[in-house]
Amino acid sequence: MNDAAKDRDAIPAAQEVTLRCADGRELAGNWFAADRRRGVILVSSATGFPQTFYFKLAHYCAARGYDTLVYDYRGMGWSGPKDLAGETAKMSDWGLFDMRAALEAAAERAQGAPVATLGHSVGGQFLGLLTNHSLARAHVQIATSVGYWRWEHAPFKYLAWWFWRAHGPLMLALKGYIPSGGGWAGLPLPRAVYEEWRRWCLRPDHFGPDLATYLSDNVFAQIRAPLLNVGFTDDPIATRRTVAALLKFFPNARIESRWLTPQEAGSPRIGHEGFFASRHRGTLWPPVLDWIDRQLGVAP
């Protein structure tokens, strides 16, 4: 594990778990147990966000009766090596291996209780790579879309251009990975994660062409479960156009799309990550959990 482990003392009580992927990689996770379990929720993070970012939501879900699993993808947070320049993980490995292993672990621990997934950004994109998606009865996507930079809102899209065309390539040349800072606010990124992500975000069809080649083991068209996509009008990344482009990859899912304004949340800002802030515990979180209650058929 990398230096993020030093923050573990600040974590609210949860059970540490190790997830084992089909290729042998191990991932660090935490399991938040409800007093009286009604179901299980698997939370998959956005790029560059540590699992700790989702702990407050996980506690809320546990209080609502849902055991909740959060984890770090390979190469990220507590699942990353000390020497990130030597990490070979690709972004697609998160869907092909990590998310599959996490869903399997969540379903096994559920012991027959219903399971739902909740993905933030890429954590919702890669739902279509989960060959074991049927282990969950419903899926939630938060701020989830394709990442084509030209369809993002200004001025953010110009920062994205800088990240893809200048800063990222320079950092790879100098360090062999993408460090935090200099226009990138997330966790450091391994080389192959950044390079694959960059390729997708520089073309409007995102990972579409790759679904016929090295991502052919995908199930986008097979997903028929209820899918709630929640977007925010002040999100510069998951815009109406980028969200619509992403949802086209799920032609058979029973999709419900919701768009919310900061005013509706009683908040000065939501953006791409604000849904998970504790200030939205009484506004944005309850409707999503209510939707999960209904889809899983469990009593509140």
C-alpha cells in the first residue's frame, strides 16, 4: 500500500476487507455494516478519488439498513504501490477485474439480501464491463458520462485540454506517472491509466471503438435492470450532452434520468463531486436511497 495508509487512523469505524481479483491482484476495501441489514450497496469511485471520499455516504447507507462496500481500484489509494512509476494497471482493468471482484464480494457477503451498485463517474461508466452485473438488481450512476473534452462546459474544458495535451504528457516524461497538482486535483495516476483515459477523452465516441476489440468482453447491451442516472446542472464534466452519449451504450436498461440544480439541493454548488458532501445528507441522498428501496423491494 502507498502513503495513503497513514490516514487510516482518521477513518470512522469500518471493517477492512481485501478483495481478490481474477488476475491475482488484491484491493483494499472497507465494509460498513448496518445494524439490521435490508440490502447491500457497492460504491465504485470516480477517477482520482480515494475510497475515504465515500465514507460519509457509506455510513448514511448503513444507517438506512444497507451494508456498504467501498474500495480503491488497482494503482489508486490504498490499493496502489509505493512506486507508482512502476504500476502497469490500465483504466479498463478497473472494470474488467476490480469492479467485478468487488461486486462478487458484495453479493457473497449479502448472503441472499438484494444488492445495488452506485457508481461515481467512471464507476458508473464501467457498469457495462461487469459480466456478473446480474448479481445486482439495480444500478445508480452519479455524475456519469463520457469524458469528451469539447462537450464539457467552459472554462473547465480548457483545463481539460491543458491536462490532456500539455500537463499530462509532460508529467509522464518527467516522472513516469501523473502526480497530484498542476491542474490535476485527484490522486496520482499510473501511466497506463492516464494514457487510456486520455485516448478516450480526446474522441467523442469515448471507449466505443474498443468495445469491438480488447473490451469485447462487455455487457452493455445485456443490462436490463433499473438504472438511475443523476446529473447536476452545474457539473462541467457530466453535461447533458456527455450524459446522453454515455446512456446510448445502455440500449436495453430501464433508465431513469434526473437533473438537479444546486438551488433544489439548497446548496451553493454540487458540480462533479458535490453529491457526496455531507451537506447533502438531507437533500440529495434520501431520494437516491428511496429509489434503491423501491427497486430492491425493501421496506424503509
